[in-house]
Amino acid sequence: MDTRRGALAVPKVRRVGFFTTIEPSPQDLTRPNRTQSDTIPSSPLSNSPSSNLISPILIPPSRHHSDNLTTTSRAAAPVPVPGLRRYLAHNDRSLHVGSYNPVDDSLLGTSPPSSNGEVSEDSNSLFGFQRSDSAKLSSSFPNGGFDLTMSVKAPQELTNSKKIAQVSGKSESVTTKSQKEKESKSLKEKTTKAERRAMQEAQRAAKAAAKGEGSRRADDSGRAKPGKATKQPQPKKEGLPATSSVSEKTAVTVEKERRMDVPQTQMQYDDKSRVEKAKKRAVVEQTESKNKVELFLHLPQYERGNQLPKLSSDIFTLDTIHHAVYKVGLQHLAGDISGDNARCIAMLQAFQEAINDYSTPPMKDLARDLTAKIKGYVSFLIECRPLSMSMGNAIRFLKNQISKLPQNLSESEAKDLLCSDIGRFIDEKILLADKVIVQHAVTKIRDGEVILTYGSSCVVEMILLYAHEIGKQFRVVIVDSRPNLEGQKLLRRLVTSGLDCTYTHINAISYIMRDATRVFLGASSIFSNGTLYSRVGTSCIAMVANAFSVPVIVCCEAYKFHERVLLDSICSNELGDPDAIANVPLRANAKHSKTDNNNNNKNLQYLNLMYDSTPSEYISMIVTDYGMIPPTSIPVIVREYRRENLLL
Amino acid sequence: MWRRSASFILDKHDNNKPISITQSIDSPPPPESSSMAEETNQNPNPNPISAYYQTRAAHHGIVTSDWLEQAQAAVRRYPDHDLMVSERPFSVIEEFDSWRQQPDLAEAVAAIRALAAVIRSSEAKTMMELEIELKKASDTLKAWDTTSISLTAGCDLFMRYVTRTSALEFEDFNSAKSRVLGRAEKFGEISCKARKIIAMLSQDFIFDGCTILVHGFSRVVFEILKTAAQNKKLFRVLCTEGRPDKTGVLLANELAKLDVPVKLLIDSAVAYSMDEVDMVFVGADGVVESGGVINMMGTYQIALVAHSMNKPVYVAAESYKFARLYPLDQKDLEPALRPIDFGVPVPPKVEVERSARDYTPPQYLTLLFTDLGVLTPSVVSDELIQLYL
């Protein structure tokens, strides 16, 4: 009970990290001396009280934290600071930040954002005027997190109040060290690129200011946007010289930064600048389709079928992408592999092969270089076809495994370890999970039942075949839909195995639902509000089943659970080939008329959605590898097992 | 539904001899249909009638003393069973039976006590041996009555609670054993106190001048009402009759002794009197993973009526009744049958629904009062996941 409440309180803390418009809390106001002593009066940023309060906002979400932890423990030898002291430095920071924070006291004292190495980077930008050399020193290290904490510690000791806080903090925070590590992992993935870049730039600005060269520029930008002082706006990486148009440009960048403050999990394809950038990196050349669907501009809408020949001819000249990954990408593009599990397994096996063939370039770290490589592969795969949620989870698992590799392993050992980890993921989280699901679900099939299923889900197929094998007497209704007609393949396999089947299209659902006593559905993903994300049409089936009070059973492996919340089918979806719904394959003349007339019609847009979301109230039960659970328990599984999942 | 009825009845008619229901409780159980007999094959208790409900009947008999006769009859009904028990030096069932005789002790608690006794009298030399012995005992208990959800759930929870300790890492077997025993006793104690805790928790929900509808005789609900009466709360209780064993009448009887104003309804008058009801209190045979409850026949109906009239439905259940079951509909349960006396002879061709309990889905329940706290139905699954996985 208590732990649950504790977990609930965390988002509050996170809120402090993300939101720039924070109200000064009473606690802050009651400690004027502290806030003043913390901020440097000479800084141009500390004109208003609100800019004082901004410093806690700089708490960066803890993406790097665990990285930092691991690297600090690994790089213990070259750094001349004993590990314990480094820890204390971290803890000092945590207390320092904690004192600002209204929600902080016991909870944040052990929470990761405050103990993050990056905090020090940020505060460095505030203290930058005094400590230029420490900043220089830190920037000379590849990741200077801990060094900065050291340097930050020095000015802290100036104030008495802080000293007391340190003393009391040390004993407490040392004991909670392991706890911290644990929590930080759970929060790890939440930082965005934008925030990291913002920090980097803020740091750079401070450095420049300290050198006395760019102080004017910093002032300008500081004045231009006093409210936005958190993110020291700066011209981009190209290093544009400070001209008269600087303030204009900074305003634009600030605008952009603010937009990117919102943590993004997916690229929004209506964001022109980002799409341009992505295109430069792209391996697959996509031409955007002419008649785009308005509502779904944020999703990639490309012309179909013209990339494949070029890509397949490129296969002999590729250098950046491993051939196995390339093959899988092409298969995804061509639609040769469908089904989430199959796609995920194919991807993981390709990664396995790629890792096997990988050798670390000289002067590079295996973990870092390999992560970058994998990132490249993943973006290639995304270009071929957007990733499913489950693939995203699998990739996250792999990246986590790479980052957790022990430092003392040799290259071949590390590679073997990773390959066996991937193999285990496939075995345990996918194949074995399916077996467990079959065992559970088959108990819900009784003699004389009529089971309705939609499309083709491999788990549901396994369940039906197994139930038939153990001699249950039941009938199957397969509901299918255009354009993919996946149900036909399922129908063929079931009929050859001797099951009694009925095949119909989704148009007849309200008629055929009368016969059904159970609805079994597969899933692409299940979100933590219990929303089912599955093949388009599933939602319709579930709603009709609910109206006929037929129980809807969703079969889904736990690795497909996602901690996000989905409310509609618009935000996150995938668009299929629009021609597929325009063409009716059996009628040649229909095809003819389409190509003639409709393609050029500006007022006609074909929308071929791939997925839809089913609200949790239409789902009676979710069968997963942890047993049969109600949809309300998805967050419990995600909470309890995500950690373990990562540790696997 | 229309489509199932025709063939369904015909099929049933073919392989099912019509059962005469006019017999009294004391008479031997009717010859059962073939499917039922197969199911209970390995069951040491050859009686197709749910033992759980027999125990309940026996307890009520002792509580009110005019049922004593029937209770004794119920016990007398297993002469062969007693014989089998006496052959062995120590038997869980025997121990369980002796605990079960106490009217205030729930079946699951009796099972927990019996399992604790197994540990105490065990002659195992290693932890593994002890664990296996315990597992065997709990399996025997579960097999003794497969229809009792709380018995199964209680045994499972006990096994979880007791064997999930660091005791197994102890070097000395005796200290480890005493540790396990300590945990077992503690678990038994927690289970015993559960009812009191629930009664305490629920007091905030009973306000002066409220009208409470109760169904059947649940010992937890009775405890709640008793505590409320002792706290000088002013409330009125509507008791359903609770056919066929008239448990509602018993509850009305007991409440009247406490000077609580009681009104007795027939089961079919629930909807009629729902508008004057402020809240519904029911007990539970078992709380399932979806957060729904399995309880005496009629609970579902009452919950539906209360839901449609926007009255809160509160379920009082001890946490040892949390079971890892997930029924999808009413028929998706192990059937618990019991004889029903209709008062008039039932024609031989008429089929009789003899199921003793139904399943109430979670969307019709408002809150669950358990010894873990006052929970919403969805939390049950959370607790179960944390307990079992």
C-alpha cells in the first residue's frame, strides 16, 4: 500500500523537472536567504525572483543517470577522485536541489533527478562566471558529470546552511544509494533529446561567457527572453556569428526548444524541419504521397512500391547497414513479414547477426559504438516501416543490455553475452510466453462454444489449435476485413487441422455476433490505461461483442505492454498503402477506373489505417504470460515487471 | 439466449435423468449425472453436494440451535469418511474437521490452522521434505472440497506466505522450522482477526439513519452490523430471505437480538424495496481476480438492481478469500450444487437449477472491505499479482 502511494507521488516530482512555468511555492518564499545565497547576484539572470526559482526547474530528468553511474564505476581508475567522495558530491547536489523543492523532502532525497550528474552541468551555467576553468576541465572529459559535481561542491561550501545540510545528508543518502540506482532506472527513458541539447547549450553559453568573449551575446539573449532563462537560447550548432539578427533567431530557436520540451516518443511528420533533417540521414528514399490525409499529417505518408527495386539493388553497395538488418528492413517494407511477433523476432535475430559480425573500431568503446550502430539500424527499420510498440520495447531491452555490459569483458565475450541475451528474450518473452498464454486461455474454451476471432493472430491460432488437439468441441468464426484479408490464411490453416470454421467479413459482424460465445483477439500493444492497440477493426469487434455481452478475451504477451497512455487512434498509428483500399483485386475494371480518375482528384484522400485503439471497458480479460488479468491491472504488470524485464 | 436453448435442453434431456428434489437434507444425495460423477472421482468426499455449503449449514445450525439436528445429520453423513481418517496416525482432514466444528471459524481459517498443525507434527528432517509434506496436505485439503473457493484460496495463500521466507536459508533446520511455524501461526492469527478489522474499517460507511440491505448470512457482514450497533449507530436492516436455506431469516433473528430494526423480504422483493435502501452489504465466498465476487445465489441480481438504481454495493470479504480465478460468465465456475426444497413436489420432467452461488462482475460493485483496507474492485487483481507472482 505504502509503496503504491510512493510511486504515485513520483509524477509530481517529475512535473517539477519538465515544466518551466512553476509557481513559487510557499516553502521557497519562506527561505529567502537560501535562494539568494544559491544564485549568483552578478548573473544577469537573477533579476527577478522568478529566475531564482528557475534553478530547480533545471533538474534534468534522469536519462543519463544510470549511464553516469555505470561509467563512473567503470572509469574509476583514471579519475583521481575516490569513488566514495564522488558519491558524496552527488549527494550534496541532491540535498542542494532538494532544499528548493517543495515536494522533495523524503521522497526526492532518494530520487534520481536530484542525484543526477547533469544537474551539476546545468548549475554550472549559472555559476559559470566564477568558475570558468572548472567548466573547461569538465568539458575536456567525455562525460564530465562527476567532475562537475566536484567543482560545484566548492562554492556550495561557502554557505553555512548548506554545510549543515551536507552533514545531515551524507549519512542518509549513503544508505539510500542502492535505492537511488533502482529508481533511476525506472525513470531513465524519460529525458528527451531536446532537453539534453538545451543543457549542453546552456553549458556552452556559460563557458563562453566566462571567457569574456561572448558575454554580450549571452546578455542579449538573456534580455530577449527573461522568462525563458532556463534554456539559454543560442544559435545552433553551426556556430553562427553574433549578428544583429541574433535576437530574432534566438526567438525562433526558443520557440522550437519550447516545442521540443514536450517529451516526444515518435517523430511528428508534420514538423517540417525535423522531417528535413531525417531525410538527410535516410537510407530509403521515400516520395511523399500527393493526396495526404489531413488528420494524419503527423504520420509518414509516402508513395508505395517504388523504393523496393532500388533498395534491393543497393544491397551490394551498402556500408552502414548490416546486411541482415537490411534484409529484415526490406521484408518489412515489402510486407513479407507481418504479425508483431514475427517482425520482432526477425528484427532481433538480425541484430544478433549484426552483433556477431561487429568489431569495435580502434579507439572506441564497444558499448557506445554499438549503441550508435543499433540506433542507425533502428532508424533504417523505421524508414522501412514504422516500428510496432513491441519492437520498441525489444530495442529498449537491447540498448539497456548493451549499456549494462560489464567493463571488464573482452569483445567476444561481450558479443556472446549480448547474443545470448537476445536469444533469451526471444525464447522467454515471446515463445515461452505464447505457450503460457495458450495454457491459460484454453481453460476458457468449453465444449460447445463458438469462438469468434478477428484477422489473424498467431497466439489465437495456437490457442485454437491446442484446444482442438486436446479434444475440445467448439466452432470457430473467423471475421476478416479488406484489404489484407489475413483471416484467409488463418482459415486455411485451421480448416486443414480439422476445425469447424465459419468465415465472414466484418460487415456481417452484427449478425454473426449472435452466434459467438467468446471473442478471442490478438494485440499489437496494450497501454497502461488498458487500451488495446490492435489491427484496425478490432475496436469494432469488441464494441459489438460488448453490446451482445459476449466476453472479449485479449491474448497478449507481456513484452508488448507499454507504459504510455493512448486515448484515440489518431496520435499513434500507421498508414498503409492507400491504393490497397482503392483497388479491388478481382475487378479489373474497378482498378482501371481508379487509376484513371481518382488519383488526380485533389478532393479524394484514401485513408488506410493499420491500427485502432479499443477502450478498456470493452475488454473482459487479458491473457498474458503472468496469468489472466483484468485490463485495469496492466499498470501493475508494467510497474512490477518492467524493472525485472530490464534486468533480464 | 434463443439459439442455445433448444439443442441444449435436448442434449441434457438425453443423458440426464430428471432428479427429484423433494427429498430433505438428511436423505442421501441423489444419483448424479455422469459428468458430475467423473469430476468428483478422485475426490475423497464422494458427495456431489457442495461440502462448503454443508459446513455453512452446520455452522448456522450451531449458531441458532434449531438447526443443530440437521447439522449433526450433515456430520453423520460421512461414516466411511471418518473411518478412513482414523486409520492414519495424523490427518489434515481430521485436524481440519475438528477446527471446522467451531461455528465462528471460517473454513479457510480452519484449513490454515490444520496446515499449521501439519508443520507442528511433521517429522521431516529437511526443509524440502517439510515443504513437500505441506504441499501434499494442502492438496488433500483442496481435493476434499473442490467447490469451496475460500478453502482453495486460503491453502494457496498459506503456502505462499509460509514458504516465502528467508527461513530456507537458515542453516539449522529446527530454527527454520520454528520460523516457518511462527509464520504459519501468525498467518492464522491475521486471518482470525480479519473479521474484526473489516468491521472497524466499514464503520465509516454506516451513517445514522441509513437503510442497509443484506443478502444471506455472512459472518463478516454480521460482524459489521454488530459493531455498528455496539457503536450506537442508528440504522435499519432489510434482510432477504435467502432461499433455499433461509439464511436471511437467521440473520434477521440475530439482528433482532441486538435490537436493530429489521425487515424481512422475500428474495424477489429486492427491486421493490431498493428505493428505500441506502447501501447493499454482501459477503463473499470468494473474490476473483477481476475484482468480482462469487457469493450466494441472488447476489448478482441484487447488485444489478442496486447498480441500476445507483445504490452502492459493498462487499465484505477477508483477504484469504482472494482466489486466482477469472470467471467470464456465470457458467464459467466449478458448480456448487445443493438440494432445494420447493415445498411442493416437483414433477419428474422438470429440471431444477441447483447451483448455490453466482458470480457478480466487478462493474456492479462499489467497494470491497477487506482486512487489507477498503479496496476498489480493480485493486484485487493488483494484490493478487503481487502475492502470487
